[in-house]
Amino acid sequence: MNEENELDSTCGISDEELTRRFIEAVRIENENSKIKGDPIQK
């Protein structure tokens, strides 16, 4: 069974693409925190 979240599919973004974008956003935020010297939550 391959179910997709209907809200995501109506916006034209698959669940996999949404997950990939989220992971990338977290990575970028962690890089920004490292540069600023702020603590990074893991």
C-alpha cells in the first residue's frame, strides 16, 4: 500500500519531497547555529 497525504498531493509536493526539504532545512539551521556559536540540539 502506497498512501500519500492528500494535502501534500494537492499542493503538488510528494511526501518524500516534503521530507527531503525538511531534512535540508534542519541541516541549514544547524550550520547557521554552528557559525553563530549557538548550541545545537540533536
